Amino acid sequence: MNDYLDLFMSYMAVEKGLSDNTRNAYSRDLARYLDFLEKEGLHAPAEVGSLNVASFIGVLKTMGIGARSRARCLSAIRMFHKFLMVENYADNNPASIIEAPRSLNKLPQFLTVAEVDALFASCNGKRAEDVRDLAMLELLYATGLRVSELVNLKLREVNLQSGYLMTLGKGNKERLVPIGESASRQVSTYLLNIRQLQDPLGRNPYLFLSRLREAMSRQAFWNIIKKRTLSAGIRKNISPHTLRHSFATHLLENGADLRSVQIMLGHADLATTQIYTHVTRDRLKRLHQQIHPRG
């Protein structure tokens, strides 16, 4: 069955244009699934039935894997078996009738404006990493980029004069995102005072560089967030995605329309963006209860 997995992953890369992170997640999920099938004595697509797929999803639950991760795994399995049908390796898709695990709609955690200010203040130094970290944090909060989009930004994709950047999101979809004056100033300071010294000949195409003058990695930026959060005295367990949540929440709180926020976030489905309206409604309700005389 692993030969089919290799064919499927090639198909996903060429035909679907999925990101490396998504393909890696699907590859891990399917490798675990195929290992389960092998142990069950199933060695060909035609031998796999819906009960086998359901049993595997059940095993994931007993392993303590969350509903969202199980749903992603089922999605990968469905796509895998659909591919086998299209390529005439199988006659049916045994995963098509399996209902996806339902997760509670967990509201995204976000920072208050004061916490964002404190996070930025933790970078108020003159060292190269202070200037770079502040530029990255400001840009992330100003644009709502995913962390993979931030670290993969190239110099040619950022136009500080016009105040826009071009990013390549999920499914290789390009989108144009406004930057904002504060973030533009900080990125400009970084380019002139730090990056120019690191790469005077402009040989590295990436916007943000590490101390080793290489492109910043997702894990390295994650560590920066953790360090700056601790320095700022913020007790929330935040990640790079928290600033993306904060970007969306603060926009909606200040009157932005949902459709505009969807476009800037790069959500394919408006329903994905609508979760932020629950955040703002809940916050307004709490404020009403605290402030209104009859709250």
C-alpha cells in the first residue's frame, strides 16, 4: 500500500498545490493509517471497507488524539481513497460515508491591545535581534499572516511605499494585504539598519534573516514569540497564530466588515472567519455585565 501513498503524495504536490506543511501532515496521517491496515492484514485498496476506516479513527480516539486532528486525518484518508478511485486502483471510497469527528468550537485566544503593546515593548532595544523581532511582530499583527507566510516572505513581495505585501497562502493562492504605517516604519528600519549589513549584496531573497544570515524558520520564530512573551510578562500561552487571532479580533471590534477580514486572512470559507464574531460578541457581553447599571 505504501506505493500508492507515494503516488498520492506526488499527485497532491503537482495537482493540488498544497503547502509543504499540509503535505507533511497528510503524509504522517496516511502512513499511520496504512500501518494500521497492514497490521489488520489488508494489503490492497479493494480489501479496505468502511468498518476498517471507522476502526482506525476509533483507535486514534483511544490514543488521546483530539477531534480536530482526527477530522484532518479522516480528510486525508478520504482524499487518498478518492485518488485511488480516480486512478482506477479501487472501485469505491470506503471513507466517504464516515462522519467526521466533531470538535467543540473552541474560541481562538487573542491578546488585548495592552498585551500587544507590552509584547512590542519587550523588543525596545538597539540590538540587531531587537529590531528584527519587533519588525516581525509588528508585521504579523498588522497583516494577520500565518507564520509560514511570514517567514517565507521575500523582499520582492513587500512594497513599503505602497503599503502592501503579496503572500502565497494555502492552496498556493496569492493575496494582497495592506501593511499599515507602524509596521512599514519598523520593517524599513530593519531593512536599512540590520538586514543591509547582513546581506549587502542582496543575495538572499527572504525578508527576515536569522543571526546566521539564513531565512528564518518557523521554529526559530516560535522561540522568539516565547521569549518575548516571557519578557513582556504575558501569562497567556501564546503562539505566532495568537497574533493572527488578535489581528482579526481587533479589526472586528473596531468596525471592520467580516468579508474584508476574510480576504485579508485568506480564508476560503466565510464560516471560518465567523468564529471571530463570537469572540467579539462574548467580550461585548462581558463588558455590558461589568459596566451597565443593570448588567
